[in-house]
Amino acid sequence: MQVLRTQKYRLYPTAEQAEKLAEFARVVRFIYNLALEQRRDFWRQFKRATGKSLNYVSQGRQLTELRAENDWIAAVPANCQHSALQDLDKAFAKFWRGGGYPQFRKAGTHETFEVKAADTGTRPLNRKWSQVRVPKIGWIKYRDTRPISGDIRSTRVVCEGGKWFACIGVRTEHEASASALAAVGIDRGVTLALAMSDGNTATVPHSLVDLDKAARRAGRVLSRRKRGSARYRKQRSVLAATKTKATRVRRDWQHKATTAICRDYGTVVIEALNTKGMTRRAHEKGVAQKRGLNRSILNVGWGSIEMMLTYKLEERGGTLIKINPAYTSQTCSACGTIDKGSRESQARFVCTSCGHSENADINAAKNILRQGLPGVDGGGCAPVEARTIHPRLAA
Ligand SMILES: [Zn+2]
């Protein structure tokens, strides 16, 4: 089986190239918004007049006319604009399935366009630098941090926090899971970012904690600046740059952590994501500063981790199981006794019944695994201590 994945690189365009990238993004956004407006306001008239629906094909035909009449639209590769129309088709498909109505793309947030496989490609410059091709602009330099691992399907160019990136979509061969049967439970911990039932942990890098702090500080400074002033604008770009950097570091960490998990395990059990529950758990875990914990959850980006686990497991034919997290932090993973008092401290679990002592988050991860796979007596899930399961929980 083949899978699609995206490899992201920082672009270093020349001033002239950067100007063109911005112009391309602007025109593609205009096409997208125009097509959305047309679908929203004129779909009925169009159907009455032509007997057809407004979709990617009919709008693509109109795009050709638009390009013939407007030089500034024709100055941007047709394929990039067709991609935007396809994006809109996808957005509507999502809407028909019960999602939200497609939104207009905004300047500043949607600075992006896509180049299809036929029009893009990469070539190495030297050991550290390579170039990616964008039609009508040419070869743009990028920092080559890792080799392209398959056939290039597309290149999405995107501007985030004033910096340009190339998200290169590649098709690679499916990697079979090393141990499709092995299962692991994961707790979103307080003391450790991710605690696993096999005893492993994954903590967010310290640089990320610092970046988040810096971003909050920059936000506070911004709120004191006078709106629209030069100092306001300057501070706003400082804030944007810090946030972008934090996002990049976080995304990188999330990818590494989830890839490692999916390489080792075919079945992953996690707590069902529920913001209310999380706040409640903050209380349950005995954290004085609830605000602080909620922040640390934001730091980890549990939602993204769940999303990454979902698709990475799917790629490998694995499963993600979500359970109700009630009592997972108060239950002894060794004897099954549920007692609020079994928490010596925020970090340490000590069972009031059997005396079993363990890191509180890893203890919870073991309970999560057991709850996700009831009846599994350690048979398929190697890392669980199955020998001491209490009859009450094993049933
Ligand atoms: Zn116990």
C-alpha cells in the first residue's frame, strides 16, 4: 500500500521571489473567494440557466475565461488556481457531510497556494541547500533538512509568521507496523507530557516551554501598545514570529513522539478528548493552579497528537481506541483498588490497599490500556503487568 505524507521545508526566496509568492497567494485567494461567493449566491441561477451544478468543472471553465480577460490573473499559473477550486470542492464535500459552511480565505491567515506534481520538483544545490521549482517564479532555495522520501505529488507554498515554507507532498511505500498486535495505553499526564503504559514517557522540549512563555509575554506587551502605532505593528510581528516558532517546535515534537509510538504499537488506547473533563481532571490531580495545567495541556497539543495518531495508525493498519478517563488516575494498576487517597503527591501513586507505588501518570496509562482492551490478559499486549489484575477489573 502507498501512503501520502508531507515534508515541510523553510524557503529562502530572494526579495523578488518573495514578492511574487505573495502575489500568487493573493490571486489564488481571490479566485477561491470569488468561486465561494459564486457558489453561495448564484448556484440557483446557474442551475436554472445551464441545468448543471456549480462545481470544480464548471467553475474551472469560467476560470479559463477569466484568465483570458485579466492579465493579472493569467500571470499566476492556472494549475495553482485550479487547485484552489478543488480545495473549495473539498470544503463543500465536508459541508455536505455535516461540517461547517466553507469560509472565505483571509489575507494574513491564508497566504498559500499549491503547485501540482507536473509543475514542481526539487534539485540539490549543495550538502545543506536545495531548490524547489514553482512555475513562473523559478527555483527557490530551501534548507534541506531531510531527503525527500518518495515521489513528489505536489508542493504547497505557505507563509506563516512572515516566513515562507514549502510543504512537499510525497507518496511512499507503506511501512508495516513492527508489531501489529502490541498495544499501549497513553495518559496525558501533568508531570510528564505523555506517559505510556510500557513505562516510557515523552516530555515536551524545554525550548517549547520557553517559547510559550515568550509568546505570552509578547502578547502582554502588545496589549499595552497603542493600536495602529508603529510600536504596535512591530510588537505584533514579534508576537507572530514567536508563535510561529513555537508552533514549529511543537509540531516537530508531536510528529516525533507519535511516529515512535506508531512504529512500536499497532493498537493505541487514549482518553477521549473532552475539555471539560480535562479541567475536572486538573482538579482531580490535585493541581493548585488549574490555569497552569490548562496551559500545559495547550502546550502539548493533545488534539493534534490524537489526529496524528489516528492517521499514522491508519496508514499502518492499526487502531486507536478512546476510552472514558473516569477513575483512571485513582485506580491501582496492580490490584484494581479505586481510592482517591492513593495519591501521595501529584507525581506519585501509592496504593492504599496493596502498597503498589509508581509514577502516577504511568499508573494511569496502564489503567487506560486495560480499559481499552478488556479481556486482554496481557496476551496481545506485551507491556502490561497482567499477573496482578484484580478480578473486578479483569472481568
Ligand atoms: Zn493496589
